[in-house]
Amino acid sequence: MYVIVTRSFPPELGGMQSLMWGLTRELSKSFMIKVFADYIENHKTFDEQASFSIERVGGPKLLRKYRKAYLIDEFVKDSKVNAIISDHWKSIEHLKTNKKKYCLIHGKEINHAKGSGINKRILKVLNNVDRVIANSNYTKNLAIELGVNQDKIIVINPGIDPIKDLDKKSLDKVESLLKVKTPRLITVSRFDKRKNHEKIIMALRNLKQIYPDIVYICVGYGEEEENIKNLVKELDLEGQVMFFKDISDDLKNSLIAKSNIFVMPSVIHKSSVEGFGIAYTEAAQYSIPSIGGKDGGASDAIEHEKTGLICDGNNLDEIYSSINSMLENKKYLEYGKNAKDLVNKFYWSSIVEKYKDILN
């Protein structure tokens, strides 16, 4: 039996929640699994449908971590537990058990100055687990720089599920919304500084001179939304930028499928960094190539000049020339075909085998 300890789990939505759900679901096909997750409202219906046991731990945040650690320690005392797998170093910081531990790392949660109080806490946890599982080579190298024992680290990229057939109604709706607008750029992400929407919009102003019908589709929400919308007005690009939020998965996926390039040249903002970028691999399933940033783990998800391009997200000229070079002679068609051909290595059915190798 394996115990999975997580602060992020469905029915709550988000990238971490999807990652922990996919990993738990796939492992449960081969092993007995017990999940300890944070309490979330309306969890009962979801939990009842799972094929494994989920225990929710509630209470005030400050006390919850101690209560959760106590419950896990008590559970593993009396159970034939092989190991504990955690989503975050904080999830296992207060455990007292000597059972084997595996901890996933993602990027920004470990990105704290070497020698700082929080860095010392991180190292105390990660240097005392059996394996540290980094989501990309970038995250592995970041962890080593910050003092994590490199012999403990293995890279396993996050998995994705194969796409379902697209709904014709949604595809038709997208065509009626976009009409003659082409070429089509898209970003599906939170609106925050790290994702770099602003520089894409600034590049769009020049691209509009060459491609008067170009459109940039922004799907998401977040604290930078108003700033991004104000920049669009300021640059007189309201005819070129379309915003969508709170839409169905069918409509979101149809918007991706009907686009030409997925653009997210992420940068490091303060300690926030793109550890991997599942969004690039999800776009690849629809034969959509991506442009990612050199800061972070995008290069694990995008093969430069094969399934897309990696550029310096801090350099506006590079973002502009990367988009333009993919649009010229419709280079995005070749990259998009390659992206779809190679995306199966990110399917959970392949990724879970790497977890099983280290668990065994």
C-alpha cells in the first residue's frame, strides 16, 4: 500500500490538483492507495466515486498540518504501508514516521534564497526523503543549486490524459466567434506576471502590420486581468485580442484546436517560475505547436525547432521574431504535426511506469 499526502486534490480545480489526481488514479490501478487530502466543500460526491480511500483533513490552516501529520503517523503504524508520496515538502514536514518518503517538487515552492529560513526548512525535508521527484530538468537543477542532494533527485514530467473527441457544437461556435480572424495565437493560463501576456500583446502591435486579421485568444483569469485589458486598449488592439473565462472544457479545447500557435514565453517573476508547463503538452495533442520561455521547464515540454520554439521571454524582439518565424511559410503546421507525433510520451500510461520503476 502507498499513502499519498496532498494539499491539492479534486474536486478543487488547478494544475496541481490534476497532477495529483492523475498520479493517484494511475497508481491505484497497480497498488492499494490511501489519500490524505485537505478538506474542501462538496468533496463527498467526488470521493464516493473514487476507487480508493480518501480521508479529508479540515480545521484552521495553522493546526491542520499538525493534525494531518498525526493522523498519517497513526495510520502508517498499523498498516502495511510501503511508502508515502507527497505533493509538496510542506505536506511531510511534520511527519515522524520512518516509512520511505517520495516528494514531488515543481519549481516555485522551492525557489527561496539559499541560506534563508525557509530554504533551511526545505532542505531539512528534501535531504531526508528517499527520492525527490522533479517535474523538469530545470526544477532538478534549481533544487541542486539550492542545496538539495542531487543523488536523491529524479526527473519525471507531469502526465496528461489523451484528449476526447471535440464536440462539433463547440467547434462551430469557435468558428462563428473567430470568423475570418487569422492567424490565431492562444494562451490558456492564469493572468499573472510570470505568464508574460503583456509582451505577447506588445509584439502583436507589430505583427498586426503584417497580419491585419491576426487574433490573440486569452483564456483564463487572475490578478493581472485588468492591467492586460488596459494595455490592449492603450495599444488600440481591441479588435485583435479576445478574452474568455469561466468557459466549458469543450469550448476551451475547441479554441486551442482552432488556433495556430500556443504562446506562453514565461519568465521568472520574483520567486515564481514555470516548473514545466502542462499547457504546452495539452496543446500538442491538437497539433498546435508552442512558444515557451527559456526561464523554467518549458524546454522539457517543447523540443526547440521541432515541436515549437524556446525564446527569451524577457526580450520583446525574440518573442516577436519567434511568432513571426512560425507564421512565415506556415512553419507552425510542420511543428504542430511533430508535436502531435511526440506527445504520447507525456500520457499518464507512460509516465506512471517511471513512478512504478522507482517504487519497485
